[in-house]
Amino acid sequence: MMPIRLDSRLMHIAALVRGGSVADVGCDHGKLGYYLISTDRAKRVIATDISAPSLKKAEELFYINGVNNRAETRLGDGLKPIDDGEADIIIIAGLGGDVISTILKSAYDEGKRYESYILSPNTHPEKVRRILCEIEQEIVDDAMVKSGGKYYTVIKSQRGKQELDEMQQLFGAFYDRDVVFAERAERELEFINNALKENNSALQLMERKQMLESALKMCKKRG
């Protein structure tokens, strides 16, 4: 099988997969699914995408490398192509938090239940954390990952009940022990302080500044 390279975010996601069947929702060209099969991190992969051309490339990748007996492709939106309990782990990476939240809530309302989710929203991770609590998924891993000079959130959950306070919803279930989050928070705080020099009455920026300062205090207390 051909070796394949993933970026830091996808490698972090792959490291959270420990066997079983995986559905990679919005799989693009199928590289993550292929990596999971080729490294035996997953027994079986269902790769889905709303784009037929992308899905065709994923199908070709699986076929050329001889893993098509363990990996299949399905065209469709969100979790519609995946039956209730058909996959042990659902991976959704690279979509906005609004979109991911809608996908999770729609599947839950349809009666679909899955053991675990691994989610990496490009925006609004707080909305993803809130919906996970609503659909009775407990967050077991929540970290910020730096990849290509950008910061990404990666969240893993499993069946269970959980409540998060406002700071945990905004910054991560375990933000106070996340070194990369602290780095990102310090950069954002510097940007806000510079912006406030131009407009010191910007209420939203002031509120965000106070939240970040509180979060960084908790990080330093833990560290």
C-alpha cells in the first residue's frame, strides 16, 4: 500500500481512532480513511461526501491501494448515508460549527445513535460542544492543534451525559491544561488589546478580553 502523509490536524484525529468501524463524513479525497485502514487504526471505513467528484477520487484511492474490501464510498449529505449504529466512530472535520451542529442534531432527531464522535469544526466550536451535551455525548478529549500556521479544535466524545460551564463551552472542556490553547489565547488577547487602542468602547471586544484573561489565569494556575 502507498504511504500517505497527513497534516498535523488529521494526524491528531487519526491518533484518536482506536479500532472499530469509522464513518468519515465529508471525506474529500479519502486520505484520512485510507490512512486509518492502511495503519490498521480502523477495521472498516465508510467515506461519504456531498461532492461526487471528490468521492470518485476517494474511491480510486481505495481501489488502487487494494483497500476497497475494507473501505467504501457513499454519496450524500451529512449523516444521511449512515444508518443508526452502522459506524462506531463518526468523524467530521473541516466544516463550520454551525453545519456540524445541524448534522448532529438532525441525526439525533432521526433516532440515530453512534458510540463516538471526532469533530474538528473550522468555526464556532462552542456550538459543537453544546450540541454534544444535548445529544448525550460526553467530551473525553478536547484540544487545540496547530497545523500550517493555523489553530484548529479537535473534539472527541463518547456516549454519556455531561454539563459544561460557559468557559468550557467557549474554550474547550479541558482548556485550562491545553498549552496550544494558551498560546492561541495570548495571541488573540494581543490582537484585542491593539484593537481597543483604536476603539476603547467596543463592548464585544471588552467582554471577549475579560473571558480570555480569565481563561489564561486558569491555565497558569494549572500549569
